[in-house]
Amino acid sequence: MLAAYAVSQSSDDPLSGLEVGERPDPEPREGWTVVDLRTSALNHHDVWSLRGVGLPADRLPMVLGCDGAGTDEDGNEVLVHAVVPSDGWRGDETLDPRRTLLSELHDGTLATKVAVPRANLVPKPAELSWEQAACLPTAWLTAYRMLFTNAGVQPGATVLVQGAAGGVATALVQLGAAAGLRMWVTSRDGAKGEQAVALGADRAFGSGERLPDRVDAVMETVGAATWSHSVNSLRPGGTIVISGATSGDAPAKAELTKIFFKQLRVVGSTMGTRDELERLAAFVVASGIEPLVDSVMPLADAREGFARMVEGQVTGKVVFTS
């Protein structure tokens, strides 16, 4: 099968370890099945894997990718849920301390085929295109859980998204606006802020800019560079939901005094459950949301998509077709 896979790792030159070529077809274990993929999508997780973060070198070569949609062995159209719990785990998959994502222990979705547990298959709504479907299982699922499971906000609340252009950030804006939340964003790039407004954000601000009002919740994926601004932007009793730290996880000031004095909540959030993915797909269809797609290209040209992400040129999702 054709696949994009990691053969080596480099923190300085991640693309040096990327290969696009033939790999053996997957052979499913008991309880697993093979999905013939129609589309897959790129995530920063894939670049981090090439940099040597989260993927041990002794597991190489590894097919990359967490997002995928295709047909199962019976011809059903499905989304692939990328969180793989350990054998025998019951309950919320994201709370399993031994869980993995596809492309961490098992080959991922940047391929023409992928083996997954049968329980990880979610029916694809007919209303979703293959390109839209491939956007949902990682960044969009992460955004859905941040907003609707962990933020504790209701329609009419104001939510600040730190960083306007990434896959999770754009999903947060589109989902939140559709749910009746007032979405504010920050960005170092005015054009990206304007694009967020076009997607449904109420207002865009410069990074670190003082806001006109305090917000009910902050969606934090940037980390150290925006942490103090996130804390200072919250109303008393507000919530920061953090699902990433692309600028580092050690802020200059932890702001602990403000956190306890203002009775703020800091909630970690990682991916989402299989059932949340099914609800997300239904919500996207019911709300008429069209996930923002940066570009669509053949899987054979995956290196081009990776290069765009490494260079910071991506807004929305890069989708590959098989």
C-alpha cells in the first residue's frame, strides 16, 4: 500500500525522516478490521513524531496519521477514531493511562489502508464529503471535547481562543459560533484574525492585547507564550481548557495567586471519545458547518503538505486523497 511514514527523526529537519512509498498491507489482529481509506488529514502530531516527540525511535518505520475516513470490510462509509485503548479497558478511552493514538504504537492513517479496532469505527454521515470527514477525528474532536465537555460554557458565553489559525483553533471558532457562543480569538497575524472572523468569530485581537471584557473560558493550545494573558483574561470562576503547549509548557509566571484568588479552573483536555466523535459528526451536519480545508492533494504528494505545515503556511486542514 502507499503510505507516508517516518524512517528517522530530527528535531531540526523533520522532513528528512519522511518517506512516501510502499509499505506492507496491514494484517488485523482479533477484534480489529482494515479500512480502505478514501481521505486522511495532516496534524501537528505528525510533525512532532518526525521531530522525535511521542514516537520512540525503536518503533520506526511508522506510518503517520491520526485522521482518516473510508470504507470498512462490508462497504460501510466510516470515520476512524484514532484513540486506541488498552485491552480490556472500559469507559472513557481518553482516561486510559495506557491508551495510544494511531501512529504511536500502531500504524496510522496516512496510507491507503489502516487496521483499527472495530469499536473505533463511526458511521460517516452521508451529508459529509470525504474531505470534510477526514477533518474531524483529531483536531475537530479535540475542539469539541474542549468546548462541550470540559469548558462548562453555555450559549451566550464568551470564549477566547488563543491563536487563530491552527486546526484546533479554527474548529473551536466554527463549533462555538454554531453553538451560540461569542467567540474571540487572538493572533499575531492580522489576516489570520480576519479569517477567523469570517469563519464566525465575533472579534479578533492581537496576541497579548487587553480585552474589552473578561471572558467565561479560554481555549489554550499555545502554552507558555500566552499563559499569563489567558489567566488575566478570565472572569472570576472562569475556566482555562488546555490541550497543547506549542510554545512550551513552562511559562515565566505560573500565576498561581491569581488562579486561587479568582477561583479559576484549569482543565486538561486530550482528544475525545468514540461517542463524542459520533456526536461531533452529527452536530457538524445539523449545523451546516463546513470544516475549513487548507488544501487537498494526492497522498503521493504528502511531502508538500508536510512542508506547508512545517513552514507555518497552513490555515485549516491539509487533506490527502488515496
